[in-house]
Amino acid sequence: MSLTGQHAVVTGAGSGIGRATAEHLAELGAQVTLIGRHIGRLTETADRIGQTAFAAPADVTDADALAAAVEAGRDRFGPVDILINNAGAATSAPFLKTGADALRAMLALNLEAPAEASRLVLPGMAARRSGRIVNVASTAGLKGYPYVSAYVAAKHGLVGLTRSLALEFADKGVTINAVCPGFTETPLVAEAVAAIVTKSGRTEGEARTALAASNPQGRLITPEEVASAIGWLCSPGASGVNGATLTVAGGEL
């Protein structure tokens, strides 16, 4: 599982799955570039990790800012060996109240940004004949959920992108996979809980129970569990795993 000497870029690294992943990859020996919009959260994550972490704030939907952040990471730690496309968000509304702008926003963040980040690192990975890309999708990339149609469409697109790129780069020493978490104890789920409370009048506990009920284990997944799956996909032992969707959802799918 050693990733000693490798440079990993993690988007959305300031909290939740991104933070847990950055910390886990650092524990495995990687040097980690942390990308996200909130410099305070990134700095906090970097401080938790230590000198092997570098905070590079950027909005991943801004192609120029994303490219500058990745380049800053290269200047600090060298070529990118691992890319974790984790940054994402979900908006909730009935489909008939989901306008074109809302759909475009979900596609820009959850699909187009991972594609752009991949464009930035794949040429170098292919030239070195070594690299790992892990896209953090969702069970929403493999099944439908009501009231989040734009998010589900974007995550389905991300799974499709993963499978397609995996085939294009299979003979170049690069693996490209996706992890598909179920409802996970993150700020995104906290927002979902708040929305349920506001719209349904349920208590916070009832809302959390409703989300956890989709998991046959009857609980929310932890960010650390998702990070462990990502770490394995980045390890030498997962060299033969390519184009896969690794579901971390307690048996939901």
C-alpha cells in the first residue's frame, strides 16, 4: 500500500471525503496537493497533515484557476502521479423546478471539472507510463434518486467518463476508476438533512435515519471508509483494476 514518493492531487480537499482521502494518502507516504475553494479549510487540512501537504486554493469549475493550482502543486512536489477528483455538490429540487442553469451548474462541477483535471495530468502520466485517477462519483452515478435529477445525471456522466478513459489509457500504464459512496457523513449530507427538516418538518434525527435506511447496514458511511477504498485503488496491488466502480454503500447496490 506504500505511496512513498508519489504526488497526489485531491480536489475538494477541505472537508469530508476529500480531507479524509488527503490524510490517508499522506499516511501511505504520498505528498499531497490540496485543491478547493475555501483556503481556511485547506490550510486546516494541510496543518493536520504537515510538510507533505500543500494548499492550492481554486474553484475547480474555473479552468484557468484549476490549471494554476495543479501547476503550483507540480512546482512544489513534481509530476502528478495520482489525481482524486472529489470536489462535488448536489442541489435538490423537483425536476420541473430544475432549470437549465441548475443543470449546467451540476454538470460543470460534477462532470466537466473532473474531465478538465484529467486533461491536465493524463499527458504526463501516459508519458511516464504510470498514474492513477480516482473519480469520486456516488451511488447516484449507478441508480436514480428523486429530486436530485441534475446531480444524478452528472454523476452518471462521471461514471461513463471513467469507463471510457480507462479504456483509452489502459495500455499506457494508467488506471482510471470510480468510487461510488452511499450517503456519507459529510457536509453534503448535512445539507441534505437540513433540507429534509425544512421541507418535511421531520426532526434532524428522523431525517438522518431516513437517509441511513438506504444502507442495508442501517447507517451512514464514514469518509474514512471511502478514503480507504480510494487508497487501495491508488496502490500497486490494484494495478489490474481499471474502469471499475467500487461501491461503498453497505450493500445498497
